[in-house]
Amino acid sequence: MASGLTTAERNRFLIERFKTLTIYGAYCTADPSDAASMSGKEATGSAYARTEITCGDDAAAGSISNTAAVEFPAASGGSHGLITHLAICTTDVEDADTAIASGILTASKQIDDGDQLVFAIGNIDVAIAAQA
Amino acid sequence: MTVKQAECHIAILPTLGISPTRKRMAEVSMDIFAGMCAGPQPIKLVIKGKNFRRVMELMTLHEKPDADIAQRVRESVLSSEVEGMTDEEAAAWARASFVQELKDMSEE
């Protein structure tokens, strides 16, 4: 017999956490990990800022994704380094340990002076494991 | 300016050494709690499935602005507990009570 959250409950959770609340993307040069510790890992300076993420009206099959492109400010005056992870946070205050989820980028991106990191529609998705 | 496209796929997966059903509940609850317990000592909880909806309600309430939380408490049966408090104080009291309720629901 399968056990775990039902698909409906997974979807409800995702909508509550990733659509109803205002959430922000924060990109990092190291893994924030389960401890959600952003200090020393989140990019900083050179015009870096957390950027709001907008997710869809509903979550299908236990996953949810962004419905608008997430366009971070372009680096200005210096480099943000090699970006390896994205965290989803509940505030736009940099370095605050408010991550509720994080993941590794499919491919790391070096963000140098003048570069802008963009997540196109659908390129950030959050999923809760299905029943086993 | 160079625009660099990126992708990120985040999976919320079981990681705790408990039964598969509770792993999922606990993992989700731990993720929720990361937002509630910013600080050096995150609280470890194992939440039963039947309490999951309440966990979500508490989490959503916890992140509302101080004034909204204070208003809710003042309109509830607990209004006497926050009598004379500022919105900020009432919200802090309410948030502490949310955390305590979650601890009470925990199996650990």
C-alpha cells in the first residue's frame, strides 16, 4: 500500500508556501543545506539583491514552478562569483536565514561584472516526493 | 550586458531515519520550520500526518505582519493574554505560542 502525503495535500502545501506567501530567490556560491544558513553563501554586493518569485495558481502532481521570469539585477562594479545554488526565501533581506527550500543549479553560472542571471518561466520548480 | 539563463529543480525529499510515511511528514515540517526558527538551534520535530494541515496554518500565520497577528489574537478567546501589549509584543507572544503548539504536536 502506498504511504505518504496524497497528491492533493502535496499540492495544497506547495500553493500555501510558494504561491500564497511572497517568496524571493537568493542565489548562492555554496549550498545553503538543510540548515537554511545563508550567511557567507549568498552572493553579496555589486548590486546583488534577492528577487521576487511568482509561482502559478495551482500545483500539479506535487510540483510548482515560476510563471514569470525571475530576473536578478545585473552585477555592477564587481563579480558575484560562481553561482551554484538557488534558495527560496521568505524575505528580501540579504543574508537572513529565511530559506524554505534550496537546490543546486543544473549548471553553475559565473556572474561577472555586467552579467545578469535569469530564470526563465518554468525553470524553477519545487516538488514534494510522491507516495512510496 | 550578458544574460545567463539558469535552471533549478528543488526536491523536498525524506532524509530522516524514521518510517517512510513519517519521513515525508517530518521533512516537509522541517522545511516549514526552517522559516520559523531562524537561529543557531533549529527545532527538530516529527509531525503526524493528521496534524499536517494545522502545521501549515500555523506556518502561514507565523509569517503574517505583526499587526495582522496581533489583531487575530485580540479577536480570539486569548485576547486577555495580550491585553496592554503593543502589536509587536502581541505578535511575539503569538509566534511563541505557535512554536509551542508545534512542539506539543511533535512525537519527539
